[in-house]
Amino acid sequence: MGRIWFSCDPGKTGALAIWQDKDLLHVVDYNKEKYKELLQTHKEEDSFLLCEKIDTVYNAKGKFAAFRLGTYIGIIEGLCSGLDINFTTYKSTPREWKKPWPNLTKQKGEKWDNDEGKKRYCELCKELYPKIDLYGPQYDKNGNIEVYKKDNKKKGIKAGDAKLELKDGRAAAILIGRSFIERGLLDNFLKKDEYE
């Protein structure tokens, strides 16, 4: 039986991936209680959680966005501390983890639509892990699952069906872990037990 470890895309729309050595076992959307339950259930004596290291957040909300993201990282780090799981961001900035796949990074002079990066993560993730479901329920501002109010026979939708949306956080959490494997860092990390 191989070593259990975790990779995480932090944030409200992030996700947690569970690995056994180089095999992906499961991925879940951000939910503090669900994370705690899964970490507690799957952790082993030498388990670790690899979290994307965020140095700067570039968006219109600036510092507020960075503060909010830092809050989620703090929650994840706190869960790890409470469960005696080593937390690390070892060589996992966005620039570092995207290295195996140059098409995930905008090249100088390129112009992308707002969601182009997310689309590319999801396409790559589906290529690498075709069985992973990248769609999940859409939530309203109160945290309730949004549902369709009317039938739409053309789209196969019935009133009461949950509205689904692309969960790019699942793709990012998986790719952060896969990159750790692709770059040969998992094997080195397991030998050295280097944590930041």
C-alpha cells in the first residue's frame, strides 16, 4: 500500500485531491467540514498536504482578494496542524506547478478571455483523468444549491434539477498534485521530508 498525500487549490472555489503515491483517488470541492472528515479518514503517520503557494493575487479587488484567499489557506493549514498532517507549499507557486504544461501560462503578447486559463486547466485535467467529474452544483449567495424552476425538454432538464457549473478548482487541485509528480518532486520530497 502506498503513501497517502493531498494536493489543494485553496479558496472558496478550490478543491482537495487525495493521492496514493502517484494514483489519484478522489477530489472534493472546498468545504471545511468535508475536508476535515476526509483528511482525518485518509491520513497516515507521514501524510502531507501540498497547497498552491500564492504570492500575489492579480484582480480588480486586489488586497481584499489576497486577504480572503489567505483566510482559506489559513483554514487548511489549521486543519492540517490539528490533524498532525504536514502542510507544505514546496515549489508550488502557479508559475512552478504549471511548468510541465506551457500552454497553461499566457505567453508574452498573448490575449486570453477571462476564463481561458480555467478552460485550459479543465481540458488538460479531463485529458489526464477522463473519469473525473468536473461539474458540480451551483450555489446561491446563501449557500443553497440552485435548481431549475421550469422543464426544458430540449436540454433534458426538469424543474427541480440542480444547476451545474464547471468546477475549475477540482482541475487545479489535481494538476497541482500531478505537477508535483511530473517534476519528480514527489519522490525527492518523500525521501527528504522537506516541509516549508
